[in-house]
Amino acid sequence: MQIFAFPNRQVIQLSGADAEKLLQRLITQDLKKLEDQPALYACLFTPQGRYYFDFIIFKDQNTGHLMIDTTRANDLIARLELYIMRADVTLTLRDDLTPLGSFDGGDFKDPRHADLGYRLYEAPADSETIPLNTWEQRRISLGVFDGEQDAELERSNADELHINYLNGIDWKKGCYIGQELTARMRYRGSGKKHLYIIEGDDLPENGDKIGNSGLMRSKCANIGLALLKDDEIDELPYKIKQIGQVE
């Protein structure tokens, strides 16, 4: 089996009688779905509906504890601790678990996109580690943003990042942090900038300006993701593909 490691991801364990209740009222997804599926993709927004954290949630099959596969793990622990107060919740950084990926199989499919492969947290004995670039190119070609590269902390929103397309928001769940502004932007369709898949030779470097007001985010070889103003995409000398939406 070929596997690849995610160097900036760690796993946080949430345990305690109130762990699920705490997370349920904060995040964009409905944890009840874990009764019927192995993993969820979810976000924690700011009260203004801006991007703060995104992560994959699954349950430890042996203990029932909630596990969060995330970047900026220590920052997320600090943020969650603000909401614990007297609740029975313990947050533990699981240094014994290493987030890995594979296109060949694993513990569960990546919940963001059916073609993004599998997640696993222990390398099989017969596995071969391959460069992460293989996965990066697949990620970008599917229009899946990476929080560290493609989002602007406390500024990006769910609409421009296409988080709904990635199964990251349950619109029927009810309240979560930033829910009102996130829903308003969705139903009004008021966003003027969005991430696009961009292809071409000599793409700009990450962070470089594109056109009048666009910005290159991440790239791998001749494909990348760029934040572009919707009414300017026809003016750019690249092949540009709109990222699909799932309702």
C-alpha cells in the first residue's frame, strides 16, 4: 500500500460526558451523523462567520471518544477550552496517532470528496511512503482548499472557499458559531470573490497577485487554486474552472 503523511496535522481527543454536546453547539456539522457514517468534515467559524478552523471528526471505535484530525492543533485546543467552563470535557493531543492518507484504502474515506482517498492513523507493515505532491495535485484538481494555504484566517468565508461543496455544513442542524452570517451569505448569493481551479504554464507563486484583484493561493505543477473576483475571470490568460456546488 502506498501512503503519504500530512506533516502539519495532528489528532485531538475529546473525552468526557459533555464532549459531544460541547462540540455540537460550536461546529458547522451535526455529530449525530456519526451514527451512520465513519467521519465528518466540519468547521469552527468566528462569530462573524469567518474561517477559523476546519477538521475531520471520527470516533475511536474502542472508546467512543471523539477524535479531531486538524492543523493548528494547539490553537484549536486553546479555543475549545474557552467554551468548556464547568463541562465534563477533556482535550488530549494524541501524539501516538499520525494522520496519513492513501488512495489504496484506509480507516475511512476522506469525507470532503469521494475522490480524495482514505484516511488512516497507523502505517501498515507493508506500506510505502510516497511524496505528498501526489495527493496535493489531486486535492487541487478537485477544488479542495487547504486551510493553511488557501484560506485567510478570520477573513475568508464559507462561500468563497466552497465549504458546502465539501460537505462541511449541515444547513438543517440549527445553531453554531457564525451560523447567521454564513446562512445569509449563502441564500443571498452576495459573494463576489471565490476560489477557482486555475491551470496553465508559469502560474504565479503562492501569494502573488493575479489580474486586478485576484490572489494565487496554492499550486502543484501546472494547476492551482486562486481567489478571483467573479467578473474578472474571463480576462485572465489561464484555463479557469469553477468549483462545483452540492446542495
